Amino acid sequence: MDLTTTLLLTGLAALNLTTFILMGTDKAAAAHSQQRIPEKIFYTLSIAGGVWGTILGITTFHHKTKKPEFYIPIGLIALLHLALLQPLIPHIIQLLKELIKLPKPFEG
């Protein structure tokens, strides 16, 4: 895999981790009546590539699950990203295999 693809995928992973952590932070802030993270931050991070962290945050923390005005646009952003990332899927699979060192399937 070339350096550009590796850097792109690493950046996307970092962005998704950041977005996931922010979802958890916002959920905790909501539970304790503290200052919240504006939704426009989550939309911006999701459009930039962190949509999977947002979705994982929604499902893990049960955050914003009663706000279709939030999760429907996030779902649409996810569909857009699937379409845009389609050419990278083989590279993503290859990177994951390299990271977790999966053995090659037995070919008898």
C-alpha cells in the first residue's frame, strides 16, 4: 500500500476516534447538565470523514437516539461516505489484515 493511502486511512481512523470520544464527552456533559458540544461540530467532523465515529458514538452511548433531525442527516452522510470510499475498500481490508496479521486462508 502506498504512503498516501496509508496516511489517508490513518487520518480517517484518528478523526473517527476523535469524533467517538467527543460523542461520549457530550453524553456525559448532558447527563451532568454541563456545557454541550454543538451539533454543528458533529456534522462538520462527520462530513470531514468522522461519520463512523459519530455512528459508533450514537450506538455505544445511546446518545441523540431520540433526535431524528440529528441521526437522519448523519445516516445520509454515512451513505455519501460509503459511495466515496468504495475505491478504498480493498486498501482498508489490506491495512486491517496487516494490522491484525490475519493468516491467509488455507487453499487445499
